[in-house]
Amino acid sequence: MAGKRTVCCGVSALEATLAALLMIMTAVCVTLITLTAMSNTRQGPEPQHEPYLIGVGRADCTGPPAEIPLMGYANLQQTAAGIHTRLYSRAFIIDDGQRRVVFVTADIGMMSQRLRLEVLKVLQAKYGNLYRRDNVVLSGTHTHSGLGGYFQYTLFMITSKGYIKASTQALVNGIVRSIDIAHRNIRPGRIYMNRGDLEDSSINRSPHSYLNNPQRERDRYKSNTDKQVVVLKFTDLDGDGIGLLSWFAVHAVSMNYTNQMVSSDNMGYASYLLEQDKNRGALPGQGAFVAGFSSSNLGDVSPNTRGPVCVNTGLPCDYLNSSCPVGGTKMCKAFGPGGDMFDSTSIIAHNIYKRAKELYGKADKEVTGFLHSAHQWVNMANVTVQINATHTARTCKPALGHSFAAGTTDGGGDLNFTQGAVVGDPFWDEIRDVLLGKPSNETQECHHPKPILFNTGEMRRPLPWHPDVVDVQILLIGSVAVVAAPGEMTTMSGRRLREAVKQELESEGKLKDIEVVISGLSNIYTHYITTYEEYQVQRYEGASTIYGPHTLSAYLQEYRGLARAIAQGGVAKLPAGPQPPLFEDSRLFNLLPAAALDRKPANSSFGDVLQQVYPVYRVGDVASVTFVAGNPRHSGDIRDKTFVTVEIYHNRTSTWEVVCTDASWETRFRWLKGSGRQSNVTVEWHIPLQAAAGSYRIRHLGHAKQLQGSRPVVTPYEGVSAVFAVTPSYYHQ
Ligand code: ZN
């Protein structure tokens, strides 16, 4: 494999000592720099606010891109088979001299409790008490083309083929490394905020549910999705930009369930575009500038802006059920805005990137004030909610409704379920009773009007099917409050939560003009969070609101509690709440067999070319080459490496220069598992219009596992295409 090897993230005593030393040194340096900076600013013409200390970091967190289910559409056929774009974890550390907060957005489907607990364990070993449950927020961008396998609750393990150490390890190490990098480059700097709207990039995919919210409430908003992009611009003391952190509510499902290449989808590609823009000349995933695009209240928000249609007839789908007269739910799919999913991903990503860049360029409202962080664990299966002065209500043990199995118009279920089911189907109810057990009357009543399909809260074998203990957390960065949401909040749920948190934070009068943002898919995954009114309709999002109709009310109460504690300076007195379990590895199951030994056709070697490139291409063409290959799972830890290089020849120096890797948008690395354990790899290079004319070649770097005697041995191999010419298009006009 090419590329430099990464620093090992395992923790040895030596490393721990070095880390401790580094912390002390950083603290000393930081104090000195702060003092210098403060004295400098005092000499300036205008009184300025004290700077923060800011660190940004990005690290590769791509796991083995083969055979592991992709996480999002819950489709066991959608297993990884290559890479379109790599996945990165992006970390932002901010320090006000007294307190420190860390925000991480990673190109993954969602954060899981397991992943968070594993990351916190490594951070504890490396940094002691510096990075903790209360001051670290981990969030997922919600790409549906990242690997699964990093969960400990049974339902998620089933849809990931179990707990898969190799994919979990890549995420833990990638996330920790992004924090390490941010930690090491922490320096005095400033934060500026800006916000604006982005049109034509999102639609509501459950407008029927949204319409069930009170008219008075809906009248306050001009759209049924949130259009705002909130941007934080990070600069050093010279005013040079070092990073951007942004929030926009849209599902990262521009790539649909037919895709098998690992991809960071629209949000990750927006990060990529801005980073490429700022880190001129750097290969993707390299360069100092870090651009994080975080998920938000995207629960009912689709990027498929042309909306749903019956693919067999071209007619509109049923409004309530999103089903078609012929073919049912399966035929109702949403598309757009592009001609295919790559095109759609690119259009949405470019929209987000361009708007964020504009807002970044004009951001001049400085974020000032102290940092705070508040975190609690809550048993969400058992919260008493004060509905009004006289009434209380309760949350329920987790359960999923019938409409969960219908999926959404962004990717439907395969069985004959429809959205909007408030009555169970006797056929499926009977199967459920036999296979999984009948939900108790108490749970059925608690979830009303949801007909329960998966009674996950009462299913505890081999391990609990869903979490009871959930993280609630707020980071306050001066005047910006980051609310870490443990799932997918719908548009209106997010609005209510933002408003509640703002009200509590400002209630004491000390904090003013607070901007509240929702960071979705943070810390733990608990599916969806709809409003009480949306829940009554029981479309997919309501059916997936697992703690029952009062789930949102319970969260409003819990987050209000955190916000009040911050406003009153009482965070230290917040009880931690019930600690979530970290199940022993031996209790987790793995349904993914080890990767088989590789075979190759007779008289060939791994890396041999099976299908050669053409001698000449024009810009805009696709160069393609196929190699005899091994299973990419045999390549082990692939972070910071590449399976692919596209290289240009420099005549003057007689050298080859790498212009693309497997992280590049322009390359598509596809692994094709053939019969009899033979497999091959096809590399496509979608030659950009601005590519320089010249001589090129494509290389593939991999590993194959074969028997040597009776011992399986993994050996690296390389393959290279013939040299081909790329000519500007005008040569052929
Ligand atoms: Zn989702």
C-alpha cells in the first residue's frame, strides 16, 4: 500500500507519558501565548475580546471497504465493494483558558453508544481527565454509505452483520486521531458566526406529518424544512482562516441503496470541496484547513428534491402512505436533483459548499464569552413528563411501529408495509408473536397509536435490542449553543428544542442573543424524534420514535434542565444519571465470516491487468482498467493509504506525480467478487475538464491472502495500467 504509515493510536506507557508531557507543555505554551496575545490586543486601537484557543484536526476513518454492510438503509444486500470517497473525522477543540470543549463530526451514519464509549476510553488513557463525557460531543453526518458494525444493541448488530472489530477500530482510531491533531495544533484564535438560508437543496419527505402540527405554530415558519445554514469561522490571530464548522438539515442520502462504494455522500463532499478550495494543491484529505459540515434536525428532510414518484407509472405516490396503486411502497421513490445519484450528490454538495463559503467569507459577528458543557445520562424508557400544570405523561420502553418496515421514499423496505399505519397487520403481528414475542399490554398502550412491530424494549436476548440509557448534552461556545441530539429530530422537533434551550439559557439574563444549533446523530443512536402531533400520523419517522408519543416532550424537559444548569452556573451539581452499559466483547456477536483466501486465474499474478485502458482519452472521458485483485479486507488498517493512484508523467524530471487517490471524487474503486474466490478490481478515473494534457497511468495497490504450505500469508501486490494520453477536448472538435 502506498502512502505514509500513520502514527499508531494504541496506548503504551511511553505514549501515555509523552501525551502527559505534551499536555503540560501545551498548557504552558498556551498560557504564554494567551498572555502575549492578550497584552498585544490591549495595545490595539480598539478594545477586543480575549481570544479563544482553537485546534482543528481531520483524520481518515475509512474501514475495510468490502463485504461489511453499509449503515443506513438497513439493507443486508448493500455491502461494501470499494471506495468512491473516503470517510473522515473532523475535530474542533475550543478552550477559553478555563474550560475546553470538543466537537467532532465524522462521515458515518450515526454515532453509536458503543463507539462513543470506546473513544472516551482511549481519550481517558491518553489525556486523563481532559476529554470527558461532558465536554466531548461526537456527531455523525448521516452518510448512508459508511460501514456498519460499530453497535452493541441487538437490532443494530443484526443490520450490520454483528459487531465488526475491523470497522469499529478504524472509526475509534480515526476519531481519536482527529482529536490528537486538533489537540496538538491548538493556538489562540477567534470565532465568527454567520447564518443564511439555502434554497433548492432539501424537501420535507413527510409533509403529511408536518401538517399535523398546530396551524399557529406552522404559521411562524415559511417552510416545512429548516433552510438555515449556520457557519462558525475559525481564524488565527492574524485573521487567517483555519477552519469552518457548519450545520444544515438534510439527509445524507443522495447516494441510494444501490450504491456499494464507501462514500461520504453530500455532506462529506461539501467538506471535501471547501477543504480542496482552501488547501490548494493538496490531495483530498490533506492540508491544514478543516471544514466540518454537521448534520442537524434532518429527520424528515430529504435531498431528493424532485420528490417521490411511482417509478413504474410516473404518477404521484399516495400522499399519506407514499405507496403506489401498482407495486405498493417499493415503487414510490424520490429522486433528484441530478440525472443519477452521483450527479445529485454533487449538486447538493456544491449548493451547501457554495453557501457556506459565502457565509464564511462574510462572517463578522465575533463569538465571545465563556465555554460551558453539560451532559447527563437519562433512562429514556422511564421519564415522567410534566405536560401541563395538572397532567403528567410517561415515555415508553423502546419499540418500532409497523411503518418502520415501510422505510421512506429515500429508500423503501422490501416487504409489503406502508407508511401511516395506525392499525397492525394481523399477518405480521402473528409472525412477530411467534418469532419475537408479543409486546405487553402496557407497552402497547404506552405507544398508542403506534402498532408495534418490533417490541425491542422487552427483547433483551442475546443483548438488549435497543438502549434505555441515552446521552443528553449541550456545549455552549460563548453565544453559540450546540445541542447534541441522540437521533434524528424532525424539522419541528428541532425548532421546539432550539427554542426551549434558548429560553432557558437566557432566563437568568446573563446570556443574551444565543444562537442554538442542533447537532444530529450525536453520541448515541435512538432512531427518530417527532413531535407528539407528527407521531399520531405514524409515518416512518413517527413509527421510529422509539420511546413513544412523549419522546420529544421528555427531551425538551431534559435539555431544559441542562440549559438551566448552565444559565445558573450549576453544571457541576448535575447528577451524571445512570451509566450506560459497555457490553464485554465476548457477549457481542459477529455474523460476518472472515475474508476467504484469494485465488487468481491460472498463469496470472495479483495486479495483472485484465481489461486495459485505451491509449488516448479526452478530458471528460472515463478511463477504466481492471486488475486481478485480492479482497480489500486483507489490506488491514487502510487509513491514510490508498488502493488507487492516478499519476501524470513529468518529462523534465522523468518522474510520476500522484494526482488522484481513492479519496478523490474523480476516482471510483470497485471491488468485484467473482466466482471461486477470484476477485478483481476496476478503477475508473472520471477525467476532469481541467485535467492537464499529458501521459498518465493508473495504479492499484492491494493485498492478497494465500496459503504458503499450510499457512495463510498476506502479501502486498501492485498493478499498473498501460500509459495513456489525455488530450484537451478541442483537439477533437
Ligand atoms: Zn435518517
